[in-house]
Amino acid sequence: MARRSSILIVLAITMAIGACAKKPVNLPSASAAPRFADFVFPDAAPDLGSSALASQHRAAWGLLQSGDAKAAEREFAAVLKEAPSFYPAEAGLGYAALARKDAAAALPHFDKALARNPAYAPALAGKGESLLALGRTDAAADAFQAALVADPGLTALRGRVDVLKFRGVQQNIENARKAAESGKLEDARRGYLAAIAASPESAFLYRELASIEHRSGDHASALVHARQAATLDPADARALMLVAELLEGQSEWAKAADAYAAANAIEPSETTAVKAEQMREKAAFEAMPEEYKSIETSPTVTRAHLAALLGTRLGDMLRRAPGRPVVVTDLRGSWAAPWIQSVMRTGVIEPFPNHAFQPNGTVRRGDLAQAASRVLALIASEKPRVAARWRDARPQFADVAPGHLLYPAAARAVSAGVMAPLDGDTFQLTRPVTGAEARDTVSKLEALARK
């Protein structure tokens, strides 16, 4: 009887222990396809917890992948209750919230896991998923990128990062362009800088940023970014044009000429070609002696002034023209000596019989007409059709008779349109020529020579 009582006591104790033991977790079939294949399993380092705890954590993940998010949450919570420092279970709770499409609830769980291990790749990946679901694209891309750095084996994330960066760039560009259209230049600038940070090899972004900076008056930064655009894409004519305009604004004439010429080589345009030539002329002018620079504002011009104007503006034609060596005695030390030699060699301006050029001699309208007439003769030898309009013309002047020695020169200059009669149809041969008048006449001769 005593033996039977002992058996009954043992059975009672065994049943009590069974009743108090934790119920086993019913794991899903291993053959079932995971419901959330994109989720990154929050694995645990061996020293983070016991093997039993790790097994319970894996079982919770199995419940989640079977589609039972609520049961998974209970199991992850149970793991954390037993071991609050077991942060993989915290990440598991985040993934369970994501499975329930509650990204706002998921994010704090991933942050808690990352507070314990900032380089925990599964939590970084989950945080990226949460941020993406909340519409925070840039932050999501950063989180995915951090996960890749922490675990380069997560190759599936690389494509997502690239897509998100592209979407972010597109959005930044769209926002920047809208801001620019609204006149919000600083907002536009920030938008382009953000786009460039995500896509630093996109030449057009630098060009558009430079355009915004140009509009806002930050020409130094605009030039840096326009040049960057042209470096990244040497065929970007718009970038080169912007570089040229900015250099022109800084009076960098020679560099601006090169930029305009480069743009014109890519997209030929008469306007761009003219700009390149204008910049070359300004560069050449800047390199001239001060005596030359003062011509246009001078009330009178000297023979040296006129020789320099003709030699610089018509140099190519004068070099092609036949000539003869001429010796004069008063050119030593003259700032205009090279151009004086050029016009004397071709006979456009002749020295005096005493072998003196008299560089400081005043030029009068008769002298200018004579020089213009000789240039017109050179033009006629190269372009006979152009010369037809002044070849036989005989205009009337109130003060210069057709028999006057200088009448043919005056008549030719007026008929060609390079000089004009003065008040009362007079020519006024002895009137001193102003700098502006000399420049205007030589410019018109240059235009005829280029036709």
C-alpha cells in the first residue's frame, strides 16, 4: 500500500512539472517559402546569449517568415524579457512591425538595436526599409549603404541603393528647377548640390548649378562649376558658352575667346564666332601700348596712330600685298615702329621725300582719304566685284574740285562708304581727324576686306 502511494506521488509531481514547463513553439514546415524574403535575418553572435535563447530567436523568425507576425512578436518579446541585451530580437520586433505594414512602429525597434550595435547590418537594413516606407528616400538610401558597409555580403541591397540614389537625384533636380523658376535661387542651389553629392559625375548638374550661381551673382563659384561641367563633358557647348560668358565678365578676353571658339567648334553659330573674334580683338587691344589705347578718345590722331590702326586691323591683307623695302630715319624708339614699317612697305602711307615718317605729325582728312584710297586699291586687287561700286564714282564736293590732286582719293573713300562728306557737301581736306573718325574709317575698310 505504501509502495502504491509513492508511485502516485511521483506521477503527481511529474504532471505538475509538465504543466509548469514552457509550451513548445510549433515551427512552420521547412519546405514553406518565406513570406518576407527581402528581410535580413537578425543573426546573433555566439557570445550574445545561450544556445537555447538563440534557438528561440530563430523559431520566432520562422514564425514571421510563415506569415504569423503576431506570434513572432510574442516570441521576440519573450526573448527580450529573458535577455534585454539580446538586440537581434529587438530587430526582429522591427521586422515583425514591417510585416504588419507599420513602418512607424518598426523604426524605434531598429534604432534600439543600433543603439547597442551601430554597425549591426540587419538592423540597418530594416531601418532602411522603414524609412523607405515612410517616404524618407534619402535617409533610406543612407541606411542601406551603411548596411552594405557593415556587411558587403548583402549584395541585394546594392541595386536598391542605386535606384534610391537615382530617384533622389531626380527629385532634387526637379525641386531645384522649380525653385529656379520661382526665383528661389538659394533653394535651387541647395537642390543641385544635393543632386551632385549623389551623382558627382553628371556634367549637366554642374552646368545648371553654375547657371544658378551666375544669376545670383556668385560668379567665382559659377566659373568653377561651369569648368567642371566642361571637363566632365567636353562636348557640352552650353557649359563652354557659360564659361566664356563668365570669363568675359571678368575681362579675361583671351580665355573667353578660347571658350567661345571651343563652343563654336561643337555647335557652329555666327553669333558665337563673332563673340570669339570680339574677345580676340579685346585681348589684342589690352596688349597694346597706352598710346594705341588712347586713340579712340583722342581729339586728333598722329601718323603713328593711323599706321597702328591700319597695321593691326588690316595686318593680314597688308602682309599679302606686294611691297618694297623703305628706309626712314626717325623711327628709333617709336612705339608704332612695326606698324609704320608695314604701311610704308605697301605704300598705304608713304614717307616724306627727306626719308622721314614724322610719327607725331597730325593726320588730316586729306591724309586719311589718301590712305583709305590706297587700302581700297589693295581690296580691289583681291575682290574686283566688291570694288565695282567705287571704281568710277565721281561725287561732288563744294570745296574740292575734280581737278584737285586729292579729289580721286576723297571721291573713292566717300563712294566706298568708308568716309562721309561734312556740312554743306564739303570734304574739308585740312581738317584734323579725330580718333573716333580714324577708328571708324579703318573699321569700315576692314569690313570691306572681309567680304
